[in-house]
Amino acid sequence: MKERISELTGAERDAESGAELMAVKCSICGDWMDVKPGHINYISHGICPRCYVEEMRKLARDT
């Protein structure tokens, strides 16, 4: 088992070693973006690339 884990990378290694993963959701549009290490069945939030560009456009218009 230890040899198998050393061959894996990223999320595969976390899943194989029993680490928990949580989902990442865009806080603006609600699209699911990724998974990352954390508590299982929890949701983290970020901003997806599409919403980021739109928010930067809004900021540029306001200045």
C-alpha cells in the first residue's frame, strides 16, 4: 500500500491515503470548480475565472 501511495499525485494520493476532500464552489455563479483537502461533505467557496473577469470589469468601470 505504501508503495502505491508514493506513485500517486494530488487528489489521487489524498483519496488513497484516506484524506478527506471538500468541494469548491463559485460564490458568485454557484458553479462547482474543484475539490481540495478539507472536511468531507463541506463546501468551500472561491471565484471562478469567468466571474473573476466580470468582477474586474465592474471594478474598472467604477474607477
